[in-house]
Amino acid sequence: MRVKHWLIVTVVALALWLLSGYQMSWLAAPDKALWQVASFPIGVGCDPSLLEQRPGYRQVIKTEYNSVTPETEQKWVSIHPEPNRYSFTKADYLVNWAVANGKRVHGHTLLWHQPDALPKWLKEFKGDRAAWEKVMKTHIETVVGHYKGKVKSWDVVNEALNDDGTLRMANHHANPSIENDNGSIWARNLGSDYIARAFQYAHAADPKALLFYNEYGQDTQPLRVAAITKMVADFKRRKIPIDGLGLQFHLDLNATEERITRAISSAEKTGLLVHISELDVLVSNWKKNPDLVYSPELQKQQGAKYKFIAQEYQRLVPKKQRYGITHWNVGDGDSWITNWMKLKDWPLLFDDKYQRKKVYYDYREGLKSIK
């Protein structure tokens, strides 16, 4: 009898313990993803090949972000490799995957001068202004038209201004060559107003798409900021369609809070949508140091920088102007900083195995809505 009583008591106690555990688990707050914490879209620039081939990469994007930007696959060299041939396959894979998974798509980019992003045929193209105009117009109409209804917004023109606010145009190298051209083939061949016409062509191709001018250095180059502000005012006066500004924000640990605040504020004051479009925070401070160690102190500084950016974006930008924050790729091993720049660094929120880093949690804390 005692044994039976003991069994009954044990079973009841076990049931109550399990029920209590179930209730605690059910009541516990879920481990929210970045986009669930933020009151605005959280995006990521990504590579369709990695998206297709790496489950960890794909899962992070699917879970943490609700906006995607093709990092390179919509640039001329990838999408328009020959004069009469477009190659949409890779970009299509990314765009279609994003749409199927409920992600917003931000297109990048219709016009950029950087030689690595241009196909050989375009760098060698010979023609008068009318011929160049046709090339630009046809490309914009074709690409924007192809993604009409799928791509929500576009970086129409990317990095058109020098540090001093003048238009990129001339070759700045002592020995001019196609390979080392730091000026813009667009300005040289189409004149100073090509930016406005690019926006007009993009708008005509998809009137519902939001159109952005994307630039870097707003935190360090006041003359560039002044030129952007002047351009926006001119576009508004002439009724040139422009909806937003992209602040790339490739920052390092030396980027002061004052500089970050000034950059965000300058964009907000235009009244346009504000998109932090290519965010990463370097701990190497742009220096090549093969002996650099990702120390707790560097991680602390990086986390504080990410958190401040998230908080300041909310504090300075009204809700109606927040287009979101986009991170420039997923894991540290995928970053252009470690691959293209060849720097030893850890600039992103996830490590090279797609695990959340300490900085992830600092940043997520900063994304929580400021009352």
C-alpha cells in the first residue's frame, strides 16, 4: 500500500513539474530575430551563390532579416556582360527566393563608375553622347523593367561625387588607363546632368519603385554632404523623381558619435527616406595587421558602435522616413572587407560559421524601440 501511495505521489509530482515546465516555456519570451525587434526593416546584402549553396547562410537570412539587397549580381559586370546580352539568372534566383520568403528586395545598382563593376565592352565603348545615352537608357529600362513588381526600390546612381563635392568625371591617375580609372565614364560621356536623367528613366520603367541615391563618406566629408543636399533640392525643384538617400556606413572604431549623428541628421533633413544601406563596423580601422586579435575590448567597442547607430537612427529619423538598415553581407568570412580589401577583420554580426557574435546582442538591444 505504501509503495502504491509512493508511486501515486511521484506520478502526480512529476506531472505537476512537467506542466509547470511547459507553462514556463510557453510563457517565456521567444528569442526574437533582428527584424522582429526593430520597428523598421532590417536588411542584408547577399550573394545568391552562397544563398543557394550554404544552408547556414540561407537560414540566417531567412530568420534574421526581412529585406535583401543583391551585393554584386545586379551590377553591370554581372547582369549586362555583353552589349546585346543580359544575364539575369543569379539575380533572379535571389529575387525570387526573397519574394517567396516574404522579403523586401532593394536593387543595387543601376549606375556605378567603379571599373571592377563594369564589363570590358562598356569600358572600351566608343560613341558620341547620343550613343552613350542610348546605352544608359536601354540598360536602366531593361533591368528595372525585368524586375518590375518584384524589386521594391533601387540604388539608381552609386557614388557619383568626389570627397570635395564635385562630380566624379576626370581620371585622377597620373597615367590614365581603363583599368585604373577613378573618374566616372557616365559623367565624362553624358555630362553633369546624367544623374537626373537616370532617375527619370528608372521611374518611367517602374513608376511604383522607390528611387535612391547611394553614397559613402557622409560622416567625414561635409562638402560631399553639401553637394548631395544641393542635388536633392535641385531635383525637387525640377520634379525629378527621387525618394531616398542611402548612407553606406562602412565605419570603423574611430567613427565618433558626433560624426555618425551629423551624417544621419543631414540625410533626414532632406525629407527623403533614409536608408543605412551597407553597414559594417571595422575593428582594424582600415589597417592591414595580420597579427590583429579580436579581443574582448575590440568587441566591446564594436558592439557599442553598432548599438549607437541603431539608437541614433531611431532618435533622429522620423518613422515615415525610416527605410531601414541593411548590413553588407552575413558572416565575417563573406565580407568585402576580408575578401576584396584583404583585411584581417570581423566587421559583421555573425562569425564565419554563421553563429551570433557578442556584437549581435549589443546591436539587437539598440534596435529596441525608443519611446
